[in-house]
Amino acid sequence: MADLQLDMEIAINILRQRLESAGISTADWGKGTAKTLLHLVEEMEVGETFLEKSADGQLLRYVVVAAADIYYDSPNGECYRLKEDRQVFKDGRERKRNLGRAVSEKIKLAEIPAEAVIRGIQEELGIAGAINWVEEGTTEETIDSPSYPGLTSRYVSHQFRVQLNDEQFKPEGYMESQANMTTYFLWEKL
């Protein structure tokens, strides 16, 4: 156990040095709505993200995601769309994101987008059974990361439309608890 903690501390220090040598300060990471260096190390270790140099030499965080708009049509004809309401970190910090889609899951190495979107829905919403989905296309954007201030991130997003059935629909919404935060999802009536 002590060896794992030491290995993680070494990984964090190596990453901090790499970022700082690229002119990226991590002083505000882990404050406000920002994630910590540990979060980025963990993303990199499981293959959800990696760092690369752009053509102009800038250090970029590269992320490929599967993002889903999630809908439910009630038997009485009402239509609902799911949205992420907020994330609450274990230390009490809260952040609201407008991802444009209810669920956005980072695609792991050797995983195809459809597998990632299904995994994300199962993990984040606790939904079991067959998931009715259609892929709608791909978008790309390069932005300053809200999770890691000062680190420019390039997102490739595979867009999906998901339709839940009566058994999968929870009118009160969904909650995903992780070791470091809890995410809340709520329905909005269209």
C-alpha cells in the first residue's frame, strides 16, 4: 500500500514538472471547480486522456468522448430530456457544467464509441438492460479546460441520441457516487 502511494506521488510530481516546464501552472488546480493533479494522473493511467505537443509546440490534453442526449417519452405523451444538474466534490465544492449532453464518457484505449456510451450510461445512471441508441455524428473542439485551468484540451466527441424505456426511467433523476464526487442528473420536460 505504501508503495502504491509513493508511486502515485512520484507520478504526480513528474506530471507537475512536465506541465510547469510547458508554462502551465497547477497552483489553482483542486480549487473552486478545478480538478487536482491526481485526477489527471488517474485519467492518464486508465487511458482516458493523454498529453501531446501541438504543431506549434503547445502541450495539449487530448480526450475522446462518447456523449449522449438522453430522452424519455411517457405513456401519456410527455417528452423529457435528461441533463447533468451538478457535481459535488467530497470537500464540499460544487460545480455546474453545461456539457450540452446528459452523459459524456471518456473513451478508453481500444474501446469503440458505442461501448463507451453504454458503459457511461450504466455507470453514471445505474441503468441496466438493453440501451436504445443512435450515433448522430462527431464534433471536435479545442478549448481551455475548465477542469484543468491553463491546460488546453482537444475534445473529439462522438454524439449519441438515447431513448430510455419505462423500466429505465426514474422521474426523480439519477445520482452517481464516486470516491471524490457525486453527480446529480435531473429530467427537464420538453
